[in-house]
Amino acid sequence: MDIVEVAEIVGILSFALSGFFVASGERLDLLGIFIASFLTALGGGVIRDIIAGRPLYAFTSNLASLLVIGVVVAGVLFRLHRFNKIEKNRYFLFADTLGLVSFAVSGALAGIEASFNFAGVVLLALVTAVGGGVLRDMLINKVPFILTSEFYGSVAIFVGTAIYLLTLVGLSGFYMVVAVFLFGVVLRLVAVWRGWHLPRLYH
């Protein structure tokens, strides 16, 4: 199992849980929760694979679907749907952060493998990281999280940039990618804790 697949599995598990939290917070029925979880966990990866010309991992690996089903079943059994104010819930925040950074890593590495340039690698990292969440939010008629949350898409852009530059100088080994992943997670959590956000054109 290579580092791309590890990042993919972590991202699917984390975003499936994130989708479960959001869907249950919107009081969707069980089918709605499954659909939202699948979209969140697999949507960004499907877009990534189409752009990069890769086999669609979500549709060629049974593991992808089994991971999402397992997360939703566990969420129901452990009654995780009882949480309120989901965007402020620490479990949602941690799951969503892990999914965001994991998929940014897998997207950037997929761009590297496809010999994309800097813009391509960063765009693929961003699309992979936020694509599923955007599809989910569109489905339930919410403003996409990327447009309202502190340092959300910015973290994916940073991760993509860091991985591209490390590859450029020959330092894209396993431990360097893990270091980028950990820094991305810490950056996102600190941004939420400190209330950091990009400049806004209104008051």
C-alpha cells in the first residue's frame, strides 16, 4: 500500500464521518445520510481521477464503499447523530480536518504522478479536498463550507504547494509528506481556534 492509497483511506473515513455529522445535523433520513456521506467521502476523489485520467478509485475499489458504509453504520450504532451545532463540534472539526488534509495530499500526489505543472498540482489538491463537501452542501442547499470556514480551501492550497515544491527539490519522501500532512492538520485546527480567516470585503 503506497502513500497515496493511505491518504485516500484516511480521507474517505474522515469525510464519511464529516458527511454523517452534517447530514444528521440537517435531520436527513437514513438514505439521505448515506448519500451525503458517500458524496462527501468519494466526490472529490472522483473529480480528481477524471481530471488526472486515472481509474476511478471510488468505482474500482470495493474498499471505498465498504469504508463509507462502515462509518455510517458505526455512526448510527453509537448514536453520533445526537450532536448539535455540528460546525462547532470538535468531533466534526477533527474528522473534517483529517479528510481535508488527507485528500489534499492524495490530490497533489496524483497531480505529481500525472506530470502536472504547479497550477495543476495545486488545483487537483484543492478539488480533491473540497469537491465532495461542495457536492454535499449543494445537495442539502447550504452555502459550501469552503466559502465560509476559516482557512479551509487555503489549507489545501498550502498542502498542494508544499508537496509540489518538495518534489521539485527531490524531498518528496514518505516522512516529508507526513510532515506536510501534520502541519496542514495543525494549521487548520489553530486557524479555527484563533479565528483566522482570509480578508473579507465587508464588515
